Amino acid sequence: MSTIANQNYRGSYHFSPKANWMNDPNGMVYFKGEYHLFYQYHPSGLTWGPMHWGHAVSRDLVSWEELDIALIPDQHGMIFSGSAVVDWHNTTGFFEEEPGLVAIFTHHAEGQQRPHAVQYQSLAYSKDQGRTWIKYEGNPVLRHETFVDFRDPKVFWHAPTSQWVMIVACGQSVCLYHSTNLKDWSLSSEFGEGIGFHGGVWECPDLFPLPVDGAEDQTKWVMLVSIGDHADYPEGSRTQYFTGDFDGRQFVPDVLSCEKIRWLDYGRDNYAGVSWSDVPEEDGRRLFIGWMSNWKYANMTPTEGWRGAMTLVRELALRTIEGEVKLAQQPAAELSAYRKPVLSLRSMTAEEMAEQLSGLRLESYEIEAELNASHSADIKVRVGEGHETIIGYRSVDSEIYIDRTRSGLIGFHDEFSGRHSASVSRGDGRIEVRIFVDRSSVEVFVNGGESVLTDLIYPGAAATGLSLAAEDCQLMIPVLRIYDLSV
């Protein structure tokens, strides 16, 4: 047990704070060559506490520099989640000479004089690329008299109507507001009644357009809504999405969103994710990151000196898969620059590939594999000390899964151990899988990201082996490649 407890669980290519607690990503914005990542941060504890905005920047979405805390609690309360934008045309009046950054966040106030906590939306701005922040003297800029939960504003510029739009979580719905200056807001509409999953509080919404199958003349809007943990549901906190149309005031879901609940990730550890603002038009990507944990056990995970990490940055796209428009995810292309080839195998039996893998010892790496859709197979990672994490494909159910029941430390919460699965399309008879393994996580992207699973794991220090098995040891495996990703 001591070997496991002393293991370095800090990811090689996943962002985590140098010390103390981190949860939801906030305020992601691109400006002057830097990707900004803010996040919920407790600078003096390893569990959730008085929330600040931590801050990190990157030029390639993989290597991050942690900066000073950006926003600290004040007379209005703690600094809860929110977003950031570039005010290119000085709509706020904060920037006389050149554009700057504006953060829109939730103030959370508690006190004996109130029957419950109060949440309202406030502003801060930066004239030095996010290094220092000035809170707006007119805070808060948006209140609500009835919603107990009124938080996590995501703001964007809606060019067709020349206005700012805010989507904000309101308990069991989201509300949409509009403004010309980020200071004065008017209610546009409310969305959520009678649609989607409601087994927990709605949080951390996002709203953005994406072309369908890359066709710019066939655009749909995507709404993300995270769902907080509830004791009645073993999955804990997770994120659903809707597709539909948006006219600057109202989101109208399409038929698929009305008929079924659709999840962003089928693992247990991708929560509260939102997308970057102001990614250059010539880049054209919708970039996303999530908090790699789950409120079921987030305060109990067995790391030392720090707690909380982010998922890989992902590129989002809408793809038509078996007649259904789905949200697909792929790791940001920049990660490929960190690959160091380890092994490349083609057209070998499962038995032969297993022999090739038997001598490998890796902590942080990527696996690319093509599997035969008609036959089941397992890829086992972080193997050793009696531990293993299985990424398996079951042909009879057309499903991919992660099994972390023997992945290492699992006893810190009764519902951590488990097997988590997602359906996959069989396509042309092959299943394409990309598996990203790090010191305490596994992320699986299937068939170009049509299905994704993200799970934390806590293996022992010596659990660095790999293996492969199939229902028929003579089954031909078309492709298996491995890249070291030690950053």
C-alpha cells in the first residue's frame, strides 16, 4: 500500500496545479498567442473551499505555465465559475487604446443574514494579457431574485445580432441574456423544462455553433450542460449536450435532442468542461477542456500535495454517424508534436502482438489500434503489482469499455471502482481506437471520437506493463502503434 500511496500521480501531459485543490475550468480565452486557462482554485487546502480563479497559460495546449492567482474573494463573495472574452471593440469602455480581456464570473455570497447563499454575475478586466485584474466597481452586473442556483456564466459575441450573449445555469434550466456592453443585461429566454436529464443541478453551460460534417452552410448550435452529482445516480457528475438552432435570443432543440439524452463522455471523469473563446477564425476549431474528476469522490482522490487535473484539450465537431448528428471529440492536434515512437505493428495475430508488448514498460503514452469489429479484444494498460486497467471491445454488444475494478487504489470511495461503457458503430468492419494513458488517467477515443470515455486510475509505481488479448489468439489485429508521451 505504501508504494501506491507514494506514487507520483501527477500527469505528464495533463494540467494540474502545483499545489492544493482545483476543479472546474473557467475563462478559457485565446489572446495574443496565448491560450488562457483559469480554474476554480482553493490555494490553502486539498479539498473544495473558498473559491479563487487560478491561472495558467500555454502556447500549444500541452505545456502550461502556472501564473499568479487571478481573482480572489472580496466583499461580494467567493469567485465561482465563469468565462472570459476579448473586448475587441471596447464595448465596455474599459480599454482606451487596445483590446483587453474581460472575465464574467459568479460571485457566491454566504452569510447569517440570508436564508440561503446568493449568487450573481460580476465583471473584472485586464489590460496586461491577464496578468493582473481590476474588478468592475459596478459589480454585480446581473442578479436574480428567485433562483437559488444562478451561476457559471458563459459569454460570447453573437455577430448576426451585434450583441453579447450570456448563457447561465439556473438550477434545473439555463437562462439566456443579451447585452451590448457586458454591463447591462436583459433576459432573452429560458431553456430546459421537460428536456434532457434532471437528476442533479444544472451547471457550467456553453453554447456555440459547429458545421455538420464540415459543411459551413449546414451549421447547428451545440449546448453543453453539466449535471451535478446526486446520490440516486451511480454515475455522479457528468455532461449532456443538445443540438439545435439559435437566433441570438432563443435556443430551439432539434428532434434528436428532444427524443434522447446524449452524453459528452461515457467515463466517469470529465466534468464542467467548456470551450475556448476567441480562437482565431483562420484556426476555426472549437477547443474544449474538462475537469478530470467526479463530485462523487473528488475530495478523496489519493494524490499528495495537490488534487485535481484537467482532461486533454479536445477539438469538437459535429459528424453524421449512422444517420444521427453527434458531437465528436479528438485530442488537440498539438499533442502529436510530443509523440516519441515506441512500437509500430501491422497485420499480426493477437498472440504475436502480445509477445511484442510483453517487454514494454511505460507510464505516459498513446496507443493507436484498429480492431476487427466482429471479434472481441482487450488492451490492458498500467499492468503490474496485481493491477490492470482494461480497455475492451465487445463485439456482441458493439461496445467499448474501461474496466478499472483492479486499476490500483480504488477503496477511497465505494463507487470509484467500476466498468464504464459506450456503444460504437461498426462502420467498415474496423474499430479505430486511440488510448491516452497517463500516471493517473485513461482517455479513450473511438472511431474519430464518436464515443469517448475518460477515467481516473491510481496504479502502483511498478504497474507499467501492457498486454493484449482476444477471444481468438489467432485473430489478426490490423494496426497497433505506441508513442511515448512523457512531456
